[in-house]
Amino acid sequence: METSPPAWVRDAIAYQIFPDRFARSPRVHKPGPLEPWDVPATVHGFKGGDLLGVVEHLDHLERLGITAISLNPIFSSAANHRYHTYDYERVDPLLGGDDALRELVDAAHGRGMRVILDGVFNHASRGFWPFNHVMENGRSSPYVDWFHLNPEWLKEGRQLRAFDEHAHPAEIDSAWVREHAPGTASLETLGYRAWWDLPALPKLNTDNPEVREYLYGIAEHWIALGADGWRLDVAEEITTPGFWEEFRRRVRAVNPEAYILAEIWEQRPELLDGRTYDALMNYPFLYAVVGYAAGEHLDRRVVDQHGTLGRRTKMLDGEQLARQLEHLVAAYRRETTEAMLNLVDGHDTPRLRTMTGGDRAAVRLATLVQMTFPGAPCIYYGTEVGLEGEMDPACRGGFPWREDAWDADLLAYVRAASALRHATPVLRRGSFRIAGAAGPALAYLRHWTDEPMADRGGPEAVLVALNNAETPARLTVEVPELAGRTLRGAGPATAGGGEISVEGGGAAVVELPARSGRVLVPA
């Protein structure tokens, strides 16, 4: 079995779409009233976005340089986010059903875009048909071993408390999560184990071979239909020995280039040895880059709305970010680092612009690092046009399709940064090292080392220099690889400046205006 990540990932720029909130298509019938598109999102409201809406807006993604679409869950569910799955074998009819997914996959592939699905295999919903069977039949149900049920409740014939309105608070805060993350108290209070002890989310018993075969079959089915990979929700919470090894084997047998991405919020190099996942969602990258890009604009109140995010995201200066980036690169095999999904916001965090106090310069700085660092950048829908929002549900608002609501300058910047990455192979496949760091400023060099000549193209090196301070900075960099060369600006520089001469010993001085970044390549 292939143990390396698929080669296409390191060249990808991904775009995460929350389907209910991206775009509605008139071709998808809606059975009743919907939440108005332009009003603030609510916890339970359905705005009616669908997969054909994605198809009809692929031009926007193509102009943004997107080559991979990462969809939040699309299978039948009674929740707008669809992490509460009741039928893994059907695309939700509100999203257009199976035919809409086929059309999206075909249309995306026709434009050179991959499609990654979101697999929620740790838990289902209380509407999942085997769980409903248990609710109706108790211990007489053939599906009784598909879940973690309280044996005393079964023996006594007690009804599972799947619809207990008092089982959790109206708003789930960090304190609740810390107390209920193990999901074991629900065995006594509800009669079954539930994710975070939430009644709506019965945990699947993956120790049962019937459950494993069912889930493997689901994974194979949608890959066979044309999906290009799986994002695995709360992957580490499935602890059955060998589960993810067999998952990888089965999925890769259908498509040897399928991408297997795990949602894990910390660095875990021991999990990326090629036996299970290809990569992780790179949340440590988010913590570091958002903390640096925001600088004094970091909105502590907003960031603290998410427990892990609040603990891990701190204001960083240039020297601190340099150490963090070096640590990120050193943590994994190079091929793994190049396959990590580098996000700066998403559906489980406040939006980037909101975390950074509405500061456009912070969004530009974060985007510049995202597009010039090893790994696949992932843009959360709407970030490119300045969409804002605090924690869920605000971070899951409807995409504003009226262009007069867009931050046109920011969109132009993101497009330019994306184009630079696509046009510059060294940014995707070259080596990485810090070239200098002092106070609020740092610089890193992307350059060729042992890459075969046939895989090269564009400039042989790119120097990226950043300053997150409210005042100008002057940074001395050491780039002996470019000794005696002249460097000129390239890409979506947030600062002007003329050419820079590198001394014979490899030293150069970069001038950086306040809250700015520069991209420099050999002239």
C-alpha cells in the first residue's frame, strides 16, 4: 500500500465550503420556508445553499485559483451543518441529492479541481436508522451492538433518552466541553454513549466488525463515485485498533490518489507514518499565523470563544513566529509537511477578519504566509471577500453574492497571492528556512535543494519578508544562496520598495513599512 500522500496535494489550493451557506440554486427544490440569506445565521436555521449552487459558482473558485473543494458534510441530516448524519448512503435532498453531487464532481474535475468529502464516522445521529431500530426494539434489535448501550437499561427495557431537552445547555461553552468531552456520562444519563454527552449524537461502536464494514463500504462507495478524498471528523476519537489502517487500505484500493485528512487540533507526528492519514488539518499553523498577523489587533474576546483556540493563539513577534514555523516544518517528514492543510479560519473558529479585529492588513499578512509556506493553503468560503463572524453560528453566514458587499482590494490580493503560488513551484516544493528575524520582522527563504531539475520552474528562490508592527521595520537577512544577486519584488506585496542587492557574503537589508509583507525573487 502506498504510504506517501498523493502528489497532487502539495500543488493544491483548497476552498472549504459549508454547503447550506454558500449558494442556492433554483434547480434544487426546497420543500418549505428558509432562513433569509442575508440575515445573521442561527443555530438551527437552514438558508438553503446546495451543491448545484456550488456548481453554478465554480467560475468564482477558478478565478481564485482553487484546485480542491473541501465540503462540510453533505449526507442526509436534520442539522444545517450535517454533522448529525441519519443516512450515509444518500446526499441530503436539500442539497440536491446524489445527482447534484455527481454533477459537482464532474464539473469540478472538468476544471481540474478535486472534491474532498467530510466523513463523520465516530458518531451518527439519533435519526440514524439503526439507532432508530434500537429505540423501537431495545435489546431485540439486531443493531443493538452498533452503539455503546447501558446493559442495565437494556435488561430493564428502559427507553433511551434520545430527546431529553434537559440533557445539555442551550449554548455549549468551553466548560461543558472540558467536562463532557469523554462522552461517558451519557451512558448513565441517556442510556448510551454520546459524543460530548449530547443526546443527538450516539457514538458508533467501531469495535463491532459489522459497524466497521458498514463504514468502510460508505467510504468506498463515495470514492468510487468520484470523490478525491476524505476529511475525517474527530478522527482520533475512533480508538479501535486497526480501524484507520484498514480504512486507508480500502479507500486507496478504490483510488490510489485519494487524500486522507484528519481533523486533529495539535501536532501529532506519530500519527503520520503513512499507515493511516496523509495529513492533518494544520491548526498549529493557524494559532501561530493568526497570532502574528493580528499583532496588537488580536481580539482576545473573540479568540477566547473557542477553548483550544484561546489557549493556543497568542500575539507573536517576528522572532517567535520564526521559531514556530521552524518547529512546524521540523515536526513531520517533508512529504507530509507539503500535504498538511494550512488553514487560517474555518467553520469551527471565528472568521479570520473577526479574530484580527477587522484589520485588513492582518488578513493580508496571514494570506501571504499561507500561500508561501509548505503545505496546501485552504481558504474558508468568504474569507477572500472579507466575510466576518464570531463563533458558530456567526462564522457560518451566507456568502454575500452581491459584489458591492465584497472587499474588492482584499479579493484582488488573495487572487494575486494564489496566482503567485501556482506560478512558482519553489513555493510548493522547495526547501524552507528562516533567513532572518528581529523584533516584529522575519524573513524566510524558499529555495531548491535536491529537487530534480525537471520538476523546477520559475525563480530558483523566493524570499518572503514580514513586519507585523505599527511602525516600519528594517531587517537584515542572510541568503548566501543568492550572494551577489539583485532581488526584485514579485506577487501581491503589501509594501512597495525597489530592488535589493545581496552582498557577496549573502547579507541583505529589507525595508518593511508598517503591517506589511514583501515577496522578493532574483532579478
